Amino acid sequence: EDQVTQSPEALRLQEGESSSLNCSYTVSGLRGLFWYRQDPGKGPEFLFTLYSAGEEKEKERLKATLTKKESFLHITAPKPEDSATYLCAVLSSYGGSQGNLIFGKGTKLSVKP
Amino acid sequence: DTEVTQTPKHLVMGMTNKKSLKCEQHMGHRAMYWYKQKAKKPPELMFVYSYEKLSINESVPSRFSPECPNSSLLNLHLHALQPEDSALYLCASRQAHGDNTEAFFGQGTRLTVV
């Protein structure tokens, strides 16, 4: 069964304190792993797509990496505005050519000034 | 432009009402999705449309009826809902083929059933 597990569920950081969020997955026929940021009451905002082990993507203070079984979202010197829930999702081959986006439960990040 | 537009932003409806949620995108995406999200939970897949045809229905009750009238529009018709159907309803779209598989989400419709 396709599955995505994120840890930790919640993470509290001081401003400037770097850390990493984890996303482990089991999926048949991975077609992409995605990171999203979601603010309360809003839709998920796309951050990164990763396709193959060893791939890395960066955007401002965020860096996403991928191995064969997990992905990490590294946050360097976070600021209070980085506070949000970060969702990891994988696109599987289920459902034919369109596939299905399977989400983890998310990590709620709080960054205190 | 990576915008997916959902209307209305908020909706309050009674259990005997009929209402519709709308979603629009102009990115040329041919795969469109409806998700339901309860508070502090991840999005939960409801329906997938591929080239305007329903390809996945995740055993959603018939009081939710999706419709894809053309490649840019996706509707979700609501009838005889229950209070437990109150949630954030999200629409998403992505390319049906090619290398770019990421999905883009709208801001959602906050639905309250009274």
C-alpha cells in the first residue's frame, strides 16, 4: 500500500535555528515527490518537485533532498514568516495515467522571534 | 501563471440546500482534482478528472456530484449535505503528461453545513 509518513508532527524553532523535516515514503512507481507549504485556511502552495534519488532543489532558506526512501526539507536560519504546515506528497501510478497524490500528515513548523 | 481560482471562498448551507463549488484554471492542465481537508488533517482525495472524464472516484457519497464541463472548469455540486461534510474543499490541477507533474492548488472553499 502506498504510504507517506512525515516527522516530526510539530517543530518549534527559534529564529535562526536551522533544522530538517523528514518525509519517508513507500510507493509503487514513484512519479514525483512534492513539498508544499500550507498556511491556516489556505490551499497548499507548491514549493518543490523531486524525481530521482540524489536530486536537490533550493529556494531561499529551503532545500529539499531525495533518497530512495525519504526526502528531507532543510530550513536554514528560519524566520517567523516560515511558520506554516509543510506537506509532503507523492504521485503514484494508481489511477492510471493521472496517478494519485498521496499526502503525509504534515509538519507544523513554528518559528519564534 | 500558476493560478487555480476557486469560488466562493466561503459557503454556509443548510442540509436541504443545493449549491455548487467552482474551480477554474488557464494553465492548459488536463488533470483536475477535488480534495476535502478537515482541520489539522492532510488533504483527502475525492475525485480526479483526466481529459474531462472522471478517472477516480474515491467512494465519495452521491450527495457530492462532480462535473467537468470543459478543460478549464471543474464543478462540485452539493445536495443534502450533513454537518460532518463541513471542511475546506480544495481544487488542484496538473499537466496530464510530460515532465512537470506538480499539482497547483486553489485557495479552497470553506464550507459550513448547518
